[in-house]
Amino acid sequence: MIDVLLLGTSGMHPTSDRWLSSVLLRCDGDLILFDCGEGTQIPWRRSHWGFRRLTTICLSHWHADHIVGLPGVLFSVANARRTEPVTLYGPRGVAPIVAGLRVIVPDLPFDLNVIELDDGDAFTLAAAMTGHVLLGQHGLPSLAYRLDLARARRFDRDRAEALQVPRRHWRNLQHGQDVTWDKGSATPNDVLSPPRRGISFGFVTDTRPLPGHVSLVHDVDLLICEGTYGDPGDNHKANERGHMTFAEAATLARDARVRALWLTHFSPALQDPSAWLPEATARFSPTTLGYSGLTTRLSFAADE
Ligand SMILES: [Zn+2]
Ligand SMILES: [Zn+2]
């Protein structure tokens, strides 16, 4: 399962009631942070999820509202006595910027490994978790992310016994290895269920909607997407500044057949996002307006 916690929902700068847009995921106790604007650690502290288990940071891009909180978060992770490495992913060109921010937190008790990703790259976060990115359209390199948590195929004991597979080989078959023994052989397909749907998550911000986003986040359980502007009259601003309106985010969610959409990264000028929610729900009804502290649990389907 994956727990999702929306830390903040503001774009450009925080407001008196909205922190900057960032998201925290928790899987097997480990934490994955998406974007890290100024003050990210404040709503994070309120969550009581702790800092020590932060394994991964995924940055969309290096505009200030997505990266300035990094030194403070790294300091808090250090203060929580983490010693294991942390991996930071971001678009090509992010490494010298992170190095610049590191000047003010030079001594960390853990290694910070910075990995620059190109359009279409895939990466591995944990044994069963993979990521994919797509380069957006925002005036500077900006990445949209998809994460997938794979689900193991079910092991059919009855079938293994019928095939007289020795028990010492069961684990190998579960791990996808062919086995042979003195009286026979078996392959994983002989004893494992068909592949099962895993859990998937998408994070798309600070970009115009592109056709590639539809395939990137196809069928994800939850898409967190920017809706910088609500008023359709602000379409030209979204176009000029490399952002999306509520209607565009909802159209992406609908076209990608995602299961649920949370809107975030609201323009500070958007004082009451709920006034424009119908712009999204008219196109994609399972849309929720993001707020700091909004949380959900994404679980494997019960009936598979
Ligand atoms: Zn932004
Ligand atoms: Zn930006």
C-alpha cells in the first residue's frame, strides 16, 4: 500500500492559508517527497510522519516554489539521525542547483545522491517500485512523474503440489526462476497467477498539458496535478506561463482514465478554488480540491 499526504497546495509563493505545493508518499515506512518549496517541513512536522525514513526526493523543476525548502528538509532529516543515503531525482541541470543549496547544509550524516533524468527515463526506487518521467513545457526543464508499485503474482500451492515441485524450489519459482530437480522441472508460469494490478501514482505540475502526459499517467490510482488557474478566462495566462487550468487538469485525468484527481498548485490570486471546482468536475467527477493535510491510502485491489 501507499499512503499519500498532500503537504501544500500553493504555487509561486505561500499564502496565509496555503503552503507551497508538495506531496509526501509513504510505502513500507519509507518516505518519498515530491517537490520541496519554502516551508515544506512545516506541514510535514504537523503530520508526525517523521523525517528519518526519507529515502527519495523527486523534484519537478528548480523554480523557487519547488526547491527552496530543500536545505531545511535536509537539515531536519539529519537532525532525525538518518545515516542511510537519500536519492534526489530531478531534470537535467538540477545537480549544480542542489549543490548550491547544499552550501548552507554542508555536513550531513547521510549521502545525498543526485540523479538527473531525461525525457522518458525510467528509474528504480525500491525492489518493487519503479518510476517514469516525462519532460514538460514550462520554460525550463520540468518533469512529470509516474510511480508504480508492482504486486507479486499469487503462488498456487495446489498446483505446485500437483506438479510435485519440491518445497525447496517454491521460493525460486515465486521469484521468477525456472527450477529443475531429479524428476522434473517447472517454470514460474506453471504455478503463479497471471500478473496482478499494482498501485500507481502520478504527479504533474508546472507544465502545459501534453499528449505524453495521458500515456504517462494512464490508469493511475491517484493523479495529483496542478490547477494553477480556475477561471477559464485565465486560459491565456496558463498558456503563456506554462501552467494548466482546472479544466485542463480534469481533461488530462479523464483522457488518461485515472481513478482519482487531486488539484494543487493554486495561483495565490485564486482565493477560493472551490468556486471553480465545477470546471473540473464537469469533465472528471472524482476530482478533489487539494489542501494541506489531505491524505489517502492506495491499496491493492481486494478481490485479486
Ligand atoms: Zn510552481
Ligand atoms: Zn515553475
